[in-house]
Amino acid sequence: MDQQSPPASTTPGPEYRWPSLLPSAVAAELDPDRAAGGRPRRTLRDWIVDFGCFFVAVFLGLIGAAAIGDNPRVSPGVAHLDQIVGALACAAVWLRRRWPVGLAVVLTLASVFSDTAGGAGAVAIFTLAVHRPFRYVGWIGGASMALVPLFYWLRPDPDMPYAVAVAFGVMLSAMVIGWGMFVRSRRQLLLSLRERALRAESEAALRAKEAQRLAREAIAREMHDVLAHRLTLLSVHAGALEFRPDAPEQEIARAAGVIRDSAHEALQDLREIIGVLRADEPADESGRPQPTLAALDALVAESRAAGMKVTLDNRLDDPGAVPSAAGRNAYRIAQEGLTNARKHAPGAEVTVLVTGAPGEGLTVAVRNPPPPGDVPKVPGSGQGLIGLTERATLAGGRLEHGTGGDGGFRVEAWLPWAP
């Protein structure tokens, strides 16, 4: 039984055993149910990172508060106001996921006038670089670095020259922005790789289904070509026994023998096909050798024994010289043509013509005139002729079939024969 490939899913697979350790943005892409109200729920990792960012902002704020408190150029009132602004900025860090752009703008401006808010401003710029495209980072991050000279002009560092302090501040801002962009790029790469993996799995499943479909069609075609011939022989002789119960004993015995042989051959062919399905080897390498043009005489003799009038015109000097693939296809085409003639034109004389040469190709034609009398309707779906056309096309040849001018039917195929 075919196994249906599972639909491409975006839920965390076996490679994500602990999705709570993923960032909420990544987890929301992998599992859309985590996004409630348009905003993804924080994961355990997010809480740890948020607490870490808060403590980093507080730690850097305390360093800034101590520095401004020791700066003799800053009055105590300004220092207290600076600390209040820094405390509010650190508390605002918890809003960095919800409003990264607005928070980055506000804390960037606050960092210009407050040493204590510098750590919170760096966290806000980092968050902006992680969660928003470069156009936001370019404008706001560029403005943040451009305001560094203003910051040190308003609050010069007593222990560091102005140019060195500005260069150091710009370098720190660039490092924070670069780190945030690296984190964002890594997350996008992770999602891109997963999307590619899902797409590759989906394409592989589609290719497997297509291969299964082609294999099923090939097996169905082979079963039709092999079993239809045997079953029509059974039908013909069983019908003769049904409508002529008073036939001579020898004729009844001969018909019963043909029925027995045909049933045995049909069972053997069916057993071989089932064996091919269960084996890993190709059909040509398992079971009995596949028939080729060398077995065409036996096929015609079998049809004649069933009561058909068959004329074989084999113009090949050496049928054994025909390549095995072309010979096997030619045999199946002749077999199907005889089977159709026996079903739809009983009593009509059938002509089988085989011609060809290396480099010119191999031609097989099966023709029959209209049946001599009324023919009961025989069930048929036309799959045999469709299968023959596919067989010839796959072999690089062509097949034509249709009704002739006299009301008869013809099947003619050309198959390549390399020189």
C-alpha cells in the first residue's frame, strides 16, 4: 500500500525537541499557534534574555550613575535627575519586544542627556537591529552614532581626551549594531534552511509518488498485455463448449486441454508479475525470460490452435538479431493485436507483418478485415491500445491504430533498431 507523504508542516520537528529554548520570533515561524493576537508569546529563552538585558542595562546604568556622581562638573541636582531618567529607561527595557522602534528612538535621545540611560539605550539599539530590517537600523543607529560627539560635548570625560572618547563611543555603538544584525541574520538563515529542508522533503515525496505512479502504470500495462491474451483463449474455448455441448469428444478434450494450458500459463504469468513486485530486480532479470520475436511463431501457433486464422509474414532474416528490448515490445504489440482481433473480429483472417533492418527500424503490423458475421459486444476499455502506444513511445518509436477503408482494423508500430 502506498504511504501518503505528510503535508509540509511548520511545527517544530524532531530537530527541535525543546522549542521553549528558541527565540519567540523563530518559534512563531515554526509553530503559528504560538502567535496569539498577532504577537508571539515569550518562550523560556525570551524570559532569560529579557532578564539578562534588564540586568545589563541596570549594571551599565549604575556605572554611569557613579561616573556622573564623581564628575565635579555636574551639579548634584542634575546627577539625581540623570539617575531618575536612567531608572525609567531601565524599566522601559521590558517594552523592547513590543515597540522596538519607538523605544530605540526615545532611549537614544535619553542617552544623549543621561549617563545612566546609556546601558538601556544600547539594549534598545541591539533589539532594533535584531527585530527590524536594516532601513530602521540604518536611520536610528546612524543617528545614535552621530549623537555621540554631542554627548561628550555636553558631558566631557575628565579622564579621556574628547577625540578618543568620541571614537570609543562610536566603536561601541557600531559593535552593538553589528552584533544585533548578526543575530538577526542567523535567525533568518535558520528559518531559510528549514524552509529549504521542508521544500526538499515535499519535492522528494512528489518524486516518489510520481515514480510509484509510473511503476503502477508499467505493471498494469504488463499485466494487461500478458493476461489478456490468455484470458481470451479461455473465453473462446469456454464459449465453444457452452454453445456446442454435443461436439465430438476429441474436440471437447482438445478445447479442455487448451483451457487448462491457458489457465496454467495465465497463473504462471501472474505469479511472475507478483514476484517482480516483491523483488528488487527488474522484470527482465527475474522469473522466466521475457518473450521476444523469436517466440512469435509460438504465439501464432497458439492462436491458430484456438481456432483463429492467422497469416504470419516475417521478413526478418534473423529474428534473434533484433535487440531484446525492441523484440519484446514487438512481441507484446503482436500479442495485443491478436487478442483484440480474437475478441472483436472472430472468424476473420488476421495478418501479422514484421519487417525491418538495423538502422531502418522494426515495423510490426497486425491487420484484420471486418468480422464475417454479427459479433456480440465484448467489454473493453481501450487500455490495451493506450498501453501499446505508451510502450512504443517510451521505446522511442510510434504506434498507429484505427479502422481501415474496408471496415477492418489495423495496428501498426515502428520501433527503433540501432545499426
